[in-house]
Amino acid sequence: MKFRKFITAFLLIVILLFSNISCSHKIAIKKEKPDVSLETTQTEIEETEIPGVSLKYSVPYNENIFTLFCILNLTESYKEVHSSYKFHPVAVKIKNDLNNIDPKIIEKIQSDPDFEKFDPYSPELTNYIKYAMMLSREKFLNRNILIKEFYEEANIHDLYLKYKDDYEKELEEYGKILPEAIKKTRDYFRLEDPEEKEIIFVLNLLGTFPAHFTNTPNKIYIYSSYAEISSMGIIHEYTNTLLLIPLFHDKKNSELIQQSYGLMKILQESGIFLGPYNLWTGVVYKSLVHSIVIRILLSNNEEEMQSRIQFLEKSGLILVRHFYKKLEEYEKKDIKFNEFLPEMLSTIDIEKEKEEFLRDSK
């Protein structure tokens, strides 16, 4: 009898303990609910109407997102890197208006250490964009006093309204391009099943290439700036997501990548700045991504294709040419991309690639 009472008491304690844990977790992961009073554009989940395409996607845009991209374009680091790029005509007008605001406001943006982290790849900017999509204007601005001060002092509300129609017109075009670009990429990989994740495409019309992505269990976020080939950023970033598992979660492919590691020494000795791709796995990964994008978009434009290959290889992506040629073989075979990938990795000729790189670097 005593033993039965002991067991009963023990079970009650366990149940109460787990109940408390469950409650505490619910409190810890409480999320802000979207404020329906915030006017947005194309934030609803859309279903494609294109034959043969099954895709859930959205192209969100609102005043919060516009404010962040205005700040991004005023940060000194961003202006230095992107000064030579070609901007969208609407972006040129917006940037001219931004340059005419009070110099003290611009100086504050460029001197504050928090805004020094604002670049297209930064986790800080990505997190801010997600909050910008989710929160009302008031709640979003109250999260950061500097953003709120900039919004008010630079009169961003009027600037947003001034270009709202132009921005939304461009977004509408990208909304048409997005599902087609995803289909084109999946077709190239010869993937038969539709994309299961929702794709959220955020366009920084004020900026220029590059783009980046974040991947979650249920969603793919693609952040892209203006590019003359509109679908390039979409195809590039979506290709990134398709290569992650076969390249880095397949033991055989991971081992094959390391077989060509000797080329990394050549790059290090050349003094080329590789940025975020300073590991050999990164060089292989990005070389392959760029090669696929070139094959999808530029295979019928020999001059532009060769120009881009040369530029990328001089930038340190030493395997672009090799992968490009192997992809030509792949396209003629009746085989899926992931099945052909080991051959692409195993046929890298270190001496040949070294010789070509040193020759082209002169």
C-alpha cells in the first residue's frame, strides 16, 4: 500500500513538473502577431497558376522594409562596395532624395556602430527584415530608437508614399518571375516533386547584386537586390539551397571535395580576397552555384558567359570553368543532378586547374 502511494505521488510530481516546463516554453517562444493595420503589398501566400508549377510564395513589402533599405543604402560600407554598380532607375531617384536629407542624419547613420553591421549578408539586417514584415509600423519603430529617429528626422513616410506605386509595380513583375525562376531551376536539377517550402522573396530595389538566403524547416527566405537579369538573384539563391544537402551532408561528396584541396594553397598564395568563401568547401560550393546559374541563364550568350567565367575565376572561384564544362556533359545525359555530382567532384584535375589559373591571372 505504501509503495502504491509512493508511486502515485511520484507520478503526480512528474506530471506537474512537465506541465510547468511546457508552460514555461510557451511563454519563452511567444511571438509577436502581425498587426493587420499595417498596410503591405503582396504579403498573402500566393499559389501559382502556371501550368506544371506548384509553389507557395509571397513578395512582402511595406514601410518598415523600405525604411531598412534606406538605412542600408546610407551606410558607408555599403556605399563603398556598391558605388560602381548599375542601379534601377527608381533606386536612382530615391537615392538622390536620400542624399538631400540633412547631412547630420546621414552622419549619424554612418558613424553609429550598430549600423556598421548593416550589409546584405548580416544576421542583424536579416532579423530586422523579418520583424519589419511581421510587426506594425509603431511596434517596429519602437524596437530600435535609432531607426525610429531616422524614420522621423528623414521624413521617410513621405518618401515611401512618393515612390510606393513605382516600387509596387516592380514587385508585381518579380511576383511573376519568381515561380518561373524556381521552376527553371528545379527542372535543371531534374527534380520531379514540387518545392514543399514556402518561398518568401524580399526585394531591395534600392540596392544591387549580391543576394543571400536563409533556410528554415518550413520556409526559404530569398533577399535579393536589383540585377539587370531579374531572375538571376532568385536562381542563384535557390540553387544555394538545393546544393546544401548533396554537397555537405553526403559523406562521399564531402570526401571528394577534400581531394582537390591542394588548389586552396594556390589561391592563398595569390593573395586573392575570398571574403566569406575562405574555406575550400566554400570555394567549391560557390564555384558550382555560379556555374549552374551561368548554364541556366547564359548558355546561349557565349560572349557574356565567357566574360562572367573569367571574372569569377579571377575572383578566386577557381572551379567555375571546370564545373561549367561538366554541366554541358550533364545536360546531354539522362541522369539527375545529384547522381551526376560525384563525377563533377572526382574529375577535378589539380595540375590543370592550377596551370589555367596562373595563366589567366597574369
